[in-house]
Amino acid sequence: MMRRLAAKIRAELPTLTAEYARELAKLPGYATLPAKEHLAASQYDLELVATCLETGVTTEFHRHVRERLTKRLEEGFVVEVLVEVLIVLEQVLVPLVTELVAAKFLWAMFSRAQRIVMQRIVQQSQRSESRYQQLVLRSPVGIFRTTPEGQIEEGNPAFLEITGYDSLAAINAVGVTSLYANLTEREQLLTLLQAGTVTEFETSFLRADGQSITVAIAARLASDEKSSGQCLEGIVQDITARQKLEQERRQLARAVESIHDAVVITDTQGAIQFVNAAFEELTGYAQAEVLGENPRILKSGKQGDKLYAEMWQSIASGQPWQGEMTNQRKDGTYYEALLTISPIYTAAGQLEQFVAVQRDISARKELERQIRETLERRARQVELSTEVAQEIADQTDLTVLLQQVVTLVKERFGYYHAQIFRHAPARNAMVVVAGYGPAGEEMVAAGHSLPYGRGVVGTAAATGKPVLAADVTQDPYWVPHPHLPATRGELAVPIKWRAEVLGVLDVQSDVAGALSPDDQILLVGLCGQIAVAIQNTRLRQETEEHLQELERLMRTMSREGWAALRQTAAVRGYLFDRTGIAPAAELWNREIGWVAEHGVVTSAISTEQPAAAAPVVVRGELQGVLGVYEDSDAPLTAEDLSLLDSVSRQVAQALEAARLFEESRRARLATDRLYNLSRELTVATSAEELIQVLRRPAAESGAAEVKLFYIDLNEAGEPTWLELMAVWQRERRPALPVGNRRRFSDCPFAKLWVSAPGEVFFVADSEQDARLEALTRKAMRRFGFRAQAILPLKQAEQWLGLLAVSWLEPHELSQEEQELVHSLITLCVPVVANLRLLAQTQAALAQVEATHRLYVREQWEEFFSLQGMPSYE
């Protein structure tokens, strides 16, 4: 499966390289790289991914990511940009992924690569935080002394650095009062100093450059040695950064208390020092109960010692650790938690504490489990549906085919019971014609029937739409069959060929509510393939019956045809004389007359020119005589006459075959072609494979192009969007790119489709068709088309998509082509339904993976926020 994806990447390498390089050019730093280096690097990345898919080993890719990370950082790239590079590479490859195994492999490989980059981000952020904390703790202190007159007479370099002046003289020149942003605060300081030493007084200083800073002053009045006055001695500290940090810490404390995630802070030995309110709510433990305890009180025993060893090894080495584990509450119940543990260091670089953040992800894990089970079930159901379709495709007996269907459906999908009903118009009832096991055999033998148009089965048959009764116990009128007493749910799906309901597939469950819309979608697609198999088998049986009837008719037609030939033919016979064959106008002799009268071989009768003759009989009618002249020296023997009779029979067959050859050949080719198309379409696994199957009949009709569109519906079931999924062209021409989407109402022919929904729309000559608007005709001219057929693909009255077949020249559909068009619609509908179901399953899986990546990213964002680190955006 992964090798197929690798092959797709290598096959589309030039296109993928160009797209990858184009997207990378939008990222900071990449636009400045040389174009040749840029393309070479993009191609290498894609080839390396293909190699990993082929070998199943990702080691080389992750080594490459580390090397590329180091190189880009040396070139001045922002490390976060490299996360975007991995996302771009993943987005380029996502449209190629059609199989679950390959999707999981790529997701794991890219997730590991992103973790490598994220670890580098964390390392850089931690180094920056450490430098910032050391800078705050080691901020310089200014020391100063004034004269009684208020002049600064002493001040260290740190004081000058705080005030922003070059010298003390520069300060004295403008006056000490100019340092204070608020003179009232200066007066308050002086008043406090009259009462004694001031240990800390906060005020605002104006630096020399006009910048306002917050400072803390510790000062006292001292006697001046030079005079009888008092001088002022003190220290001043710029606490602007400290105030900001304290404000941030207060905000962080409030955030920790109000955050919905549980927060635990421990010392280096693991003793709990703090828990927030969310921890109490999540675990059931009050803060007083856990202070001094070890977080192992939450240990559930559901994780092995290896996980805890890896966790301690990571945080002890200074690295944060994140993982999922099952913890136990105070009341003994379990919960799933996403746990992030980070070490906290002092300004001196000493390990001081650990902070752990727990998020209750029990609901998410349960949802993921349900989604995973649903996706796995859907994938398995689609796989089983394809297997069932393939196993019944070659069945030639209708009775055996129906029995094989109920057996496969019941056993492969695990239903309680499966059976098929056919409509009996004379009884106005649905009669069971195939059922599973002894119960089914007895119901078939008894002619079990249900009223047409009523109940689950009767309604499905009358409306041509599926009917789901997930819990039949809620229906007071529903009565179980004695052979199926455990039935609790029932689903009836019509088996339709075009508009004709061939029968109804009825499945039952012994668990109320077990049957769901998913089963309905699955069986609708399967019933489309069953209808194809039934129709093929029915066609074969009808063909055999028709051939028998045809044999009888052909005898009559042959007799009449040969009679007409004898009346109109200018040449009545041919003569071979050992030198060649020549027409003979009159060859009648006694031997020919005798054979014409008696109808059997005869030896020579006449004596003038003796000959032996044998009848040429076609479909029981004498149509001619084959004769040979005798050599008088070697008369014909009995063995010669027997040989002549045998040759005449072969001549008769050859003559009749020549007359019917063309007609028989055409009929046989048409049947074989339809049968082969059915087989090939049934096993198609992508839109590209489907279009490749259709290109052959299209090319035979002279078509230049075939396109497959998917149709998206609104809530009312009305077409809203068209998306081009695959294209085949006889020769490369201007065309819409695969993946192009447009509104249904903006499409040429949209009004005509709405006026005749579900019917084939055909334009024989766009220049002569009065139904076409000028805009539509212009669109056809733009692409060089003169004729076009639009084939609607609908299932259960809902649009799935459409096929557009185009010709360069005016084209009239022959009767044979019209029949083929309707057959192709019926054959393609279940295939397209299955392909869309598979695409939806893969899209759901991609959404789950994208949600997981976003969730992990949010966790790192929150971690950075708690640590006071800048966002990696």
C-alpha cells in the first residue's frame, strides 16, 4: 500500500516539486534562496519521503530534518518557520493519500519530525529565559550622596547609568529636582527622612533622555562633615523591570488559580507544594490533603514503570516531558490525562521545582476511540463490499447468485439474518426468493411473502428507497417471523437497475439500534453492484432463451432468405476444374434433380457425364447441391461419397455462417463489452481508474474527452457545487484542472439539467441546438467541442456526480450508443458511491489527525505561556 503511494509521488515528482517550492517561497527567508537550490531541496525532500514509504523506515528522513534544521539556523532562519515547512510538505502529499496504512505512516513520520523541531524551539526558549532571569536578579545598584545644598557630590557609575547622565556635573547643572517625575513624591520622601531612615521608597525618575523609570530609594539624613548641615546618603535601584516581572507573576498566579487545567508544583524530591482549584475538582483531593505528598498518589497502575522512568529521565535532564496517562481519583475512579511536566530553575541555574499541568482528556479519548472504531468499521465494510461484489460478478445462475449474495452479506457483515425478496405482481406481494440458513430455506419453501407497499420491505420496494427500522420493538404493528424470533432491527434496501426495482435486500439485527445510516450507505452501494450482477446473469439467461427462439426464427428466415437469393441471384452455381473457380449458369443434371427430390447423397446416374451429388442443407432446408464429376478411370467409392456428404454439411454451415456472421458478431461484441465494462468498473478503486475504463467506449465513438464530476448537495438535497475529479483526453487540449470547483448554478447547461433532472442531456451540434444559450455555446467553442453528452449519476434520487463526454465534430448517438450510455450510468453509480464513501472516510481520518496536531500545538502554546516564554508564532 505504501509502495503505491511512493510510486504516485515519483510519477508526479515534477508537479509536486513545483507546488512544494511555490508554497515554500511564501515562508519567511525562503524567497531569498537561489531558485536552483530551492527546487533541488524540494525535490530531495519528496524523493526522500518516497524512499521512506518504499522501505518503511523513517530514520533517514528524521536525520535529514535535524541536518536541515541546523543549516537553516546557521543561515539566520527563524526556527518556527521549519515547522511550517513540514506542514507544507504534508499538505502537498495529502491529496495523493487514498489508503489508511500509508496515511498513518506519513502522519507518524511528520509528527516525529515536528517534535524534533519543537524540541529545538524549547531549548532556545529556555536559554533565553535563563538569561532574562539572571539579568533581572543582577541589576546594578546606584549609590549617591548629596551636599546640604542638595548638590550630588558622590555617585557611582551604576547611579549614572540609572539616571542616564554622563557625569554628576551634568546632573547638578540641571538640578537634583529634575530627576523626579513628580515633585510631590520628592517632598514625601524628604518628610519621611525627617522621621528616620527610609528603607524603600518607590518613585518615578526622569532619565536624561526623558525616559521615565521606576526606582526604589533607600536613604538617610547624615551630618555633613564640612558644615553643620545635613546631607542625604542613599542607594537607588531601577525596579522598572522588577515591577513588570512582579505584575506578570501576579497575573500568572491568578491565571494558575483560574485555569481549568490541574496545576501541581513540587520540589525537586517530588513533594507537592501547591495545587490549584482545578486539581481539587479533577482529582477529588483537597489542597490540604496533598501538600507534602508525592504525585504518585494519583498512580493508577495502568502504566508500566518504563513510562515513569522515561518521564524522570527527561525532566531530570532539564527537558520538559509531555505524555498521556491514566490516573486515579480519590474515589477510585479513573481519568485520562494529558500531562506536561517542566523543570523550574533559579537565576543561578539550580533546579528548584517542577510544575505539572494535567488536562482531563477522557472525553476526547473516548471520542477518538469511537471515531477510530467507526473509521475502521467503515474501511472494513467498504473492503468487504468490494470482495462481495467481486465474488458474485462471475456467477451465471440467477438462483445461485441470489443465495450467494445473502450468504456473503450475512456472514461477512455479521448480521442476524439476510434475505432477498422479489415482487409478485399477481399477488401484490413481496416474496422471499433467497434466505440464509435453515430458516431462510424454510421461508423460501413456504413461499413467505409480505404486502407490497407496506412495512419495511414492501415500502422499500414500492418507493425504491431504503427503509431503516433501527428498533422494531418500538413499532406496535411489527410482528417477528417465527423463524427469526430475535430480530430487533431491520433494514430493507432496494436492488435497482436503472429505475427498475429488481428486488429488495433485507438484513436484520438481533440488537436494537445496531443498524445505522452507515449500514444503509454501505448496502445501497452494494445493492447497486448486486443489481449489475443480477442484470448480467439475467442477460445471459435471456440471451440463451433468445438464442433458442432465434434458432427457430432463423430457420424460417433462412428458408425465405435462400428462396429470395435463388430468385435474384444471377449466378446459379460454380464450377471448379482444377485450374480455378468459375461461375456456371447451368449445371443441372439428373443427379442434382435426384438429390433435390430425395435430399440425400447419390452416386452417378447419367452415363454422358456421370457425377455424384450431396445436398447442402441449411437449418433443415435444402439450399443447394454439391457435386463432383467422376473420372472414368477411377470411379467414386463409398468412402468418397461419405466424404462428399461430410463436405456438403460443412459447406452448408459456412454459407449460413457467412450470412449471419456480421449480425451475430455485433450482438456478441455488445454483450461482451458490457460484461467486461461491468467487471472493470466493479474493481475500480479511484476516479482515475474509473475514467480509464470509460475511455475505451468513448474513444470507439470518436469522443475527444471524458470528464467525471462529483456534486455536493445542500441540506435540501439540491446540487450546489461541481468538482472535477478525473479527465481523459484523446489528445492534450485546453481543459479545467482536476480539483476545479465551481458553483452548480454557474455551470453551462445548469438550467437545462434542472429542467430535466436525471435524464441524459445530449447536444448533437452546439451551433444548431436552439436550447443552448449564447454563453453555453461560447463555452463549447472555447474548448473546441461541437457535441456533448451529460450523463447524470444519481442514487436513491440523490445526485452523486455526472459524466461529460465531448466530441470535436457534430455527432449523433446511434441506437447502440444510446443503449450503452444508459448502461454506463447504471454501472457507474454504485462505483462512484463507493469511491465517495471511501473519500469521506479518508477525509474524516485526516480531520482527526489535523485536530490532534492542533491540539498538541495548543498544549505547547499553553506551556510557553505558563513559562513566560514568547509564542513560537
